[in-house]
Amino acid sequence: MDYFLTEEQQMIIDICREITEKKVKPIRAELDEKQVFPAEILKEIGGSDLFRLFIPEDYEGMGTGIFEVCLATEELSRGDLSVATSYAASGLGFLPIIISGDEDQKKKYLPGLASGQRLAAFGLTEPEAGSDAGGIKTRAIREGDHYILNGTKQWITNGGEADVYTIFAMTDPKKGSRGASAFIVEKGMDGFEFGKKEDKMGIRASATRELIFNDCALPKENIIGKEGMGFLIAMKTLDRSRPAVGAQGVGLAQGALEEALDYSRIRKQFSTSISSFQAVRHMLADMATQVEAARNLVYHAAKVVDSGKKDISRLSAMSKVFASDMAMQVTTDAVQIFGGYGYMKEYPVEKMMRDAKILQIYEGTNQIQRDVIALDLIKKGF
Amino acid sequence: MVKIKVVVCIKQVPGTTDIKIDPKTNTLVREGVENIINPFDSYALEEGVSLKERMEQVSGTIALTMGPPQAAQILKDAISVGIDSSILLSDPEFAGADTWATAKTISAAVKKIGGAGLLIFGKQTLDGDTGQVGPETAQRLNIPFIGYVSQIIEMDKKKIRVKRLMEHGYETIETNLPAAISVIKDINQPRVPSLRGKMKASKAEIPVWDSSFLGLGPKEVGLSGSFTQVVKVFTPKASHEVMMLEGSTEQQVEKLYEKLKGLKAGV
Ligand SMILES: Cc1cc2nc3c(=O)[nH]c(=O)nc-3n(C[C@H](O)[C@H](O)[C@H](O)COP(=O)(O)OP(=O)(O)OC[C@H]3O[C@@H](n4cnc5c(N)ncnc54)[C@H](O)[C@@H]3O)c2cc1C
């Protein structure tokens, strides 16, 4: 399939493929079983310049678009969704600095994040505030030159592993969602600790952890943008990152489809390979068609984001919903094609199916995404 | 401060073990076979790149290969993983070189560069399998050679101390620089290319040095400069049938017993 990529874009895919084939596939099952954070692989990803992609050249980045990030994410997800999630979550953590940070913040944080020396994380969700992000309780109170941070964030990807955290907290609870602000918090600051690490169904090698703030004093310079801009920044960030969640779905499903296709050729029943049965062939045909459709929607959404167009929520949400639902379906069908073997941990599709589920939940559940799409549709039409 | 230049010698080999030999010319059939960097040489490259990162006395890294024009690809790959620059030794006259002529050509190139503080080779190649080009090159340059290095423990501007794998264990050896080493795959884990490296490689012009540039005469290089010639290459006929018994010791004994019992009639 030809996607009319530039030489640089093809290079990104080639590099990620090499990482996937040489460094990820041989150990992905073990990382999953033992819940080991893939630190070595992320170092390799950093050394290969992949964190630099979306970061502007002035801060040691390569200044590409989200489209290139999607290409990298897709190929990494083909190998292992834990690796791809950890990679993407760092991007989610530093996007607010790129979008709304000031010059000093960019100079201070982006170069280390670009090289992959340091990882970032994005802390919005709390025990009582998931879909309803406006309900966050974490408080930031201005005292002289500092903000004092108190509260708990839950299920934060890269928690404990990242050095730089974008944290959303209420500076003025009376104003509701207009009273939230975004802050940069660094690992090691007094009053910032990590809670329990979650034991998960899928993406088990990724780190999902609680962040606990107990009178954590932040220099006032650590606010991103102005007080009250927190939600705007969060929404702008998520609008840009959602195609990359779609890309995770495309890559994961592509990986499952490849496994299922190979297996259907070698598995013999009734004296012939199962790929000769129409029921299996049609399943493969549908899987391939769905993957291709999702890929095109994701690539298109990413390119629209990169065009600088303001109105991107609808398309960006569509790419996330469609590709993640597709990944759930395709990985389930891949297990079906493997039959009982697919249910066993010896084959990779079992893990792929477990991994797929998260894509329908994080960065806004698919129900919430459909709400976003419908709202925009009804308000603006076409 | 005296700075050390590291030269890594690499070779392009057919990327398959399913090798076909032309019965007439006794040479490898290279058509339709994908060429790759000799696997051991990727460890040599990684060691060169990481030495420069680890030790500030290393001023630069150069990758060198003798081969046909298409061997420029592995030199570009070398740049994509962080080697500073590459040189291709290529001339139709170099064709058919044995280890003697190859070492002569490489050592002439190293002299042309202005010498190297450290020469790194892979342990051996996938195709020739001799492991001799490294030591022969060192001999011609009159510098010490240490084979099968599994770790560079220390290096300053004068000395290098390494650990190397011998048949019965490890040895730690120190020698003066300049020196040459060959590395085994325990020494490191080769990195994946970087995007900036790949972009640099795609733009890089690889200089090509021929025999006249190296000051070598036609009798010194290639087939005519070689003492050995391949007369015949063949796959040895299997003279014995081998059977591997698997399972626990008890099961293996049982299988062996059954097998021997079955053979009894013929004895
Ligand atoms: C592995 C993992 C990693 C995560 N990483 C991060 C991270 O790095 N940073 C971060 O900030 N968060 C992270 N999250 C949190 C994630 O974004 C939230 O789980 C998600 O937004 C949903 O919130 P919730 O789980 O509280 O579900 P709830 O909001 O309680 O939703 C429960 C159900 O109700 C539905 N629902 C809720 N409200 C509505 C509505 N208005 N209309 C229709 N349906 C509705 C939902 O769709 C869902 O099906 C992560 C979560 C997980 C599991």
C-alpha cells in the first residue's frame, strides 16, 4: 500500500519497525507478564530521535507535525501497546508546554524531553473526576511566589517513571471549569509522592500510578499560560493528541491482522489450511478493510490538525472512536481465527485483545467522544 | 591533548545462509540476494560510536569497507547509527581479493587516513569466515592485535585494556595504542539508527578510493595480489546420519535402547 510518504516519513516508519522487530517483539510477552516498565526500549526510542518529532527545532526537536507522530505511534503499537502508550503519554505530557508554555519553560524543559533523557506525563484524572474532568478537586493556592498544590491524581500513565508532569488543578473552584490551571511539576519536589502502581488487564508494562500532592510548593513560574486557562489547555492538547490514540488502534490491529493471516495459512483442519474456508477468509477481508479505513481516517485527521485549522474536535474525536472500536473488533477476531490457541498466552493475539480495550477508555471514553461528535454535528452541521 | 581516531572496518555480505554457488566460476551468486552488513561488524560499529560517546579523547569515527559500489549502502547505514564519516575502497581490480590482498588494501587506506588510534573489526565475516583480515591488517601496520574482545575496560591516549573471550575463559589484556581489536557480540547491543542520522546518511557523499589513489599496483590487489585462490566450493556430502534423542535422560536411554534393538538384525 502506498501512502505517498516523504523520505523522512518513510525513515520514521523504518526506524520504528527496526525497534519493534529487534527490541520489542522478543520481550513483549515477558514485559507484559511481569509488568516491567520498558525503560530500555524507551531509551532506544529517545536515541532514535522519535521524541523530537513534534518538538520545535528551536528546542532541539525536529519540528514535524502530528502526522509524523502518528506514523511512529502506529508502528510502535504494531509491536506492543505498552511501549507505544508510554511513548505517546510523554508526548501528551509535553504538548501543553509546546502549545501554551512560555519561552523560559520551553527552553528549560523541551530539550531534555526531546532527547528522551526525561519522560513526561499528563495528570488530569482523579478518583472522583474521570469523564467529568471539570470535577477535579486538586487545589493550587497562590502564596507569595508559590502555588501550594494539594490533591491526588489517579491512573497517570508514566507515573513514577516521568520527570516532568503537567498537572491540572483548581485555582478558583467557584468558577468551575474556568477556574482550573495547568502546572509543571517535577519529580523529586517536596510534597510530591507516588501512590500505588495499578495491576491492569492490558498494557501491563506501562506504568499507571497515583500522584499525591501534599503541600507541594511550586514556583509561580511553573504555571502554564494564565490562571483559569487549564481546561482550554487540556482540551487543545487532547484535540491534537487524539489522532495518535487512533494510530495506536491502527497499529495494534495491523499487528493482530498480520498474526491472524500468517496463522490462517499454516493451521490445517479437515486436511486443508483454514484460510481456505470462506468464513475465515471473509473475516480476514473485513479486518483488512477496517484497518485500512481507520488508517485513512487517522492520517486525514492528523493532516487536518497539522494544517493549523482551528475546528478539529469533531474529526479528531472521530479518528479516536473509529480506530479504537475497530482495534477491539479486529483483535477479537484475530483471537477467533486462532481458535483455542488464540486464547493461550503462547500466542501474541491474546495480549493484543487485552491491550485493545484501553483505547476505548483513555483520553476520553468513546461515549464521551461520540458526545463531542454529536454536539458539534448538531450545532454546526456540515 | 592527543586525540584518538577510531576506524571501524566493515563488510557487506549476503543476508542469507541459503547461499548458491556458481559451479563454473566458484563464486557466490549475488543476484537476487539481499546484502547486509556482516552481523559481527554491527557490534564493531556500535563500539566505535559508543567509545566516542564514552571517552572524550576519541576525536572521531570512520567506517571503512572494501567492496563493490553497492557496498556504499552499509557505509551510509554506519553514518545513520552515529559514525562520523565513511570511506569506500572500490576498484574493479580489488575483486577476488583474499585476506592477504584485503589486509594490504585496508592497511594502505588506514595509512592514507593518517593512521588510526584504534582499529575495530568484527570477529569474522558470515561469508568468508576466516577472521584473518583484522590480524593481518594489524601486522601490516605493525601494531598489536587483540581478538575476541568482549569488553573495553579502559582506554586512555596511550593504552587500552580489554577483556577477551578465549576457549577456556576470559583474559584481561592491556596494550599500547595504536592497536587493533576484533569484537564478539557480547560486547554491546547495537542501537537502532536515529532519524537525524538517517537524514545525514541520505545526504552523505561517500568518497571512493581506488588502487591508484592508495598507491597500490595491480599485482598487489585483488585476485592477482592474492596468494590463495578458490579452486572449488562445494557442500560436503553427509557421510553419517545423525539423530538427536530428546527428552529426560531416562527417555533418551529408552529411545537409544529401542533404536539399538532395531538395528540388531543388521549387525
Ligand atoms: C490505563 C489507564 C491509563 C490512563 N492514563 C491517564 C493519564 O495519563 N492521564 C490522565 O489524566 N488520565 C488517565 N487515565 C484516565 C482516563 O482518561 C479515564 O479513565 C477516562 O477519562 C474515563 O474516566 P473514568 O474511568 O473515571 O470513567 P467514568 O467517567 O466514571 O465513566 C464510566 C462510564 O460512564 C460513561 N459516562 C460517563 N459520563 C458520561 C456522559 N456524560 N455521557 C455518557 N456516558 C458517560 C463512560 O463513558 C464510561 O463508560 C487513564 C486510565 C487508564 C485506565
